[in-house]
Amino acid sequence: MASQIFEALANPIRCDLVERLIDGDATVGEWCKADVQAVCEHLQVLADRLVSRSGEAHRSLMHLNAEVFDLMTAWIVAAFGPERYGIDPNTATLECVVVKEPGGHTGSPAKVGVVGLGTMGAGIAEVLARAGIEVVGVELNDATLTRGLDRIRHSTDRAVSRGKLTEAGRDALLARIHAGTDLAAVADCQLVIEAIPERIEDKRALFAELDTLCPPGTIFATNTSSLSITELAAGTSRPSRVVGTHWSNPVPIMGLVEIIRTVVTDPSVLEDVETLVAKVGKTAVVAGDRVGFIVNALLFGYLNNAIRMVETHHATREDIDAAMRFGCNHPMGPLALLDLIGLDSAYDILDSIHHTSRDHLHAPAPLLKQLVTAGMLGRKTGRGFYTYAAPDSSEIVDMVTTPELGPSVVGARPVRTIGVVGTGTMASGIIEVCARSGYEVVFRARDEEKVAAVRRRLERSLDKAVERGRISSDDRVAALARVRSSTELSALADCDLIIEAVVEDIHVKRALFAELDRVARSGAVLATTTSSLPVIECATATSRPQDVVGMHWFNPAPRMRLVEIVPTVVTADDVTATVFEVARAAGKHPVRCADRAGFIVNALLFSYLNTAVKMLEAHYADVEAIDTAMKVGCAHLMGPFALADVVGLDVTLAILRTLYLEFREPGYAPAPLLERLVKAGCLGRKTGRGFRVY
């Protein structure tokens, strides 16, 4: 066992000390000399690895081998104050300090205290009361209490007006909430949830006061989004009965609760809290105590990158938000989401995560700090990245005030015939979309077999569109009649716009653009569908770089609404205007961004996917927990691992390498686990195995 411990802990202590402690030859005072949070993370890794090795589906150190749990308990006692347990750390051995705290399994709490009735606390109180649970709400003073109760009334009134709650149901819900300013009112609750501002000193003080008011069996839960649960637990006389419950905002709507265990959390506490979460209709994921937990560690890195895009004028706020809504089907763009969360809250969370991780990904962007300092905190103040009709309003009043990048684009070139080079899924989709939009289309394939394959793919797709009522049979016939094919590039000589959709290899693309330069008519627009390569590299392969532009379509092109328009530093304004008009005519939502690796979507998306892989690699949470957290907690259609498996792990790796080569940011350096999976041929759904087995 000692050798297992030594290996799993990666030697933060000497192996001989472990052996001596287990054998009773060392005192607990010798055990802990290290930083509290760092050691806690080591211990959580130990728990996860030993559980993994034993194949047991337990979630706590309490379920592990007794001597391992005793060893961890000894560390907790030594680290957090042996005097609390009436022992002398200089003489006590391991067997002296196994913690046996009062309390135990009580089932789902019937009465819950909620301290703090801000946006989060009010939402938690409402959800609990709706599920039939008695709630005791506590606020700091009468003014904040009134605001908190008004939030609950406003939310429930809105639910009634939308038919989601009856008037009788609302009245019964409100009757279950007993609120005041006396903290002692929570003394007879089985569970107390704190939802006060994200300051650890205030939370510590609150838990210390609750510790004196509540019986030993009461469970304490913190709604912190980024602070150490272990550190808060250490300030009480009941560390095994303290747990994190991070509810996703807005609580009445979002379905996720992250339950955060420490290395000494009693498994019965986890069970009781999970039962409560299920009772109120939410989904729980259990994770260890690491700053940011699952959702915030992934979400806020992504949000921070979006702020940096605005800060560097890579794209406008509107285009960044539209790109992520239409390109990834996110319910909100990152900047609108930041305004909803509150820019001050976002800054505090990023700062807290960065303080521990030191990862540049979470270092708050300077623009965020400037907005917070200026009092522009988002919706709650009426102004953040956007300006709103009034504080707390969702109505944006300045959607057109952000300056466009570069000079105004006017005077699009006329386009009647579009050429497409390529025969893959993307090329076939672009051919279909353009033909259905009324353009004459000529596509070039390497041979007649490829021509036939594209024709079959087009016919199948159009047949499905007819079956689903999206187009008529006459529309299908007309679209197919507009499509011509050839095996020669010269067939594209009279096209007004030529779109390249070949393999994502810069050498292949440059060679093709050099050929197109020779065959295309003067004034024709040349577009590349690259998703991450520099558009300027394609442009400089021609004698007309001003006529070359990026036009990144999303797969499957007939269904996805987004097209990223990527002018280079030399692209003519009317060329940019031309592809904008074509995209709009095709029913797409075009967004504009600078010629930088990853453009908008891939630069934001693949850094997020990479962070998720690193989280898995660190044994912090498993694939299912991480995917569930992001689907339920952020309303994403797919979790990061399911998405990576669909995209292809080889494609994911290639894009990350491109991003890392350009930006040299550690966050873009591909996770070693991703590299190993690709080397093993585990590429996702297309090979039957990636992060999951299919």
C-alpha cells in the first residue's frame, strides 16, 4: 500500500515517511509541511487513481482501504489544527487521529437554509420551494432582503404568465419560503447553503458562525464557483459534512449542480445532497475540489479568449457572438453571456482560477478589468460589452455602434456563376447550397468517378430535403439542372466566383491557387474554405492577391447557417462585399474576422476542447461527467468529448497544432493524451473509438 501511495502522489513526500506513519513509527506532526491546496489536489488524485485501479465505483476516500483513509485523515488533522481534535501532533500516531464526527446519513433534507438572496440565492430558494421543500432565507439587512424576495416574486410571476406555474402553485411556493435577517433562523435546517458574494474571508466568517448555531449533523454547502471547499471546511468543526453545491445560473432554468467533494467529505453527505438535487429536478455531477470545478474552468477560459478577440480588434462583438451561436449552436454568444453573468463576477472567477493554475488562459484580459473599473458590469448596470435599455434589461440598444474592421465595404461584384473545386462533403454541400440559391454552379473533380460520387450525394441530399418539406420537387429538379461538372480546371474560366474546398494542406492549396490564377478570368473572386490556415498564403500564390478571400463554410453546409468571411491585409473591399452578398443570398449569416489562425470559431472552440482533454488527463473528472456538465450546465448540444469524437481527433489535433504554431500559447499546445489517441488510431466516431467506444 505504501508503494501505491508513493507512486500515486508522485512523491510530494518521502516514501519512508509514509511507511513509518502507517507502521506507527512517525507522528502526524511530521506528515504535512506543504501548501494546503497543493496537497489537497495531490490527495484527490490519489483517491481517483486508487479507485480507478480497484475498479470500484466509489466517489470518496471514505470508501477506500481503511489505512489509506486513515493516512489522509492524519494529514487533515495535521494541516488544519490538531488541537481541534484534542491531540498533540508531536506525539500522536496515525491510530490516534481517525476522525469520527457526529451526524450521518439523514436522507434528503426536508428543510434547507439559504444564506444570501442575490441572483443565485433567490434562484436556489425558488427551486427548492417549488419542489416542496421548506426554505429559510437569510439576508444581511432589510433592503437586501426586500430585493431578494422581489426577485423570487418576479421570477414566479413570470412563470405564471408563461404557463409554467399556476397561481395556486406560485402561492404555495412563496408560502414555503420564510425569510428574514436573523441567521439563527437556520439552526433547525438539515442543510444550509451559502450563496453570499465570492469573498473567501466572508464565507469563512459565515461558516464559523453557522458552526456555532447548527447541530453537529447539519450539512453545510457552499455555492462558490471558484474558491477552495477544503479551505472553507477547515474553518468548521465538521469538515466531513461540508460540500460544494455549485448551481448553474439562472438557477430556475439551468439544470446542472456540480457537487464538489473534498478528501474527507462523508459519502452519506454526498448521497443526501445528490438526492436533494434529483428531487428538485436537476442533474448532478460529482467532482473533486479544484478551483473552477468543471464548468467554470472550461467556460471562463473560452470567455476570456473571446474578450481578447474584441480587445485586439480581431472581430466585432456582434460577429464573435453570432459566430458561436450559428457555428456551434450555443444558446448565447460569449460576450452576451459575460454581460449576463456580470463582468465583475467574471473577473473574480478568472482571477481566482489564475491565482491557482497560473495558466495564461485564465489571466483576466485587460479589457475586462477596464470595464469593471469603469462600472460597466453588464446587464445589471445597463452597460457592459453591450448597452441595454435599462439596468437588468435584456434589450440591447446599440447593436450597430461597434466600428467595422477596416474601410466600409460597398459595391459587390456581380456573381452569376460559381465554380467549386473539390468533391468531399464540404464541396458537395456548397454546390447544393449555391444551386438551391439560384446560382449556376460548375464543379471540378479529378475524374469521372468523383463526378458521379458528387452527383449521387447531391441527389440524396435534395431527396431528403423534399421528403422533409424544405423544398418542392420542382425546386429539386431546378437545382440539379443548374449544376455542371468537369474534370478540367479550364471549365471554371468564366466563373465569377471560384471556391476552393480541397484537403486542408497549405502546399496543396497554394498549388491549386497558382493554377486558378492562370485559368480564372480577370476580376473573378477566388475564395478558400480553409478552417485554420492563413488565407494570405493562398493569396500570395497568385498574381492577384487582392482578389483572394477566405470563405469558411461550416459542415454540413446545407444546414449550418454560419460563414466566416476572412479578408487578408490586401483583399479588395469589393471582393469582401461580394462574398458577403453570396453568403446572404444563400441564406447564411456571414461574419467578418481578421486573417488569423482559427478565425473566430476554431480559435475559441479548439482551445476549449484542449482544456477539457487536459482536465481528463489530470484525472479530475471522467468523460461522462465533463460532457454532462457542459451540456446541462451551459446548454451546449454536445459535450467537449462527444464533439471532438464527431469532428475527429486527428482534425482536432491538426487544428490545435496550427493554433499553437501561430500563437505559441501554452493553452493551444495539444494535450499529450490527444496525441497518444491519434497515434493509436483512435480518431473518434469514424474509427469506432475515440474518447468513447462506438
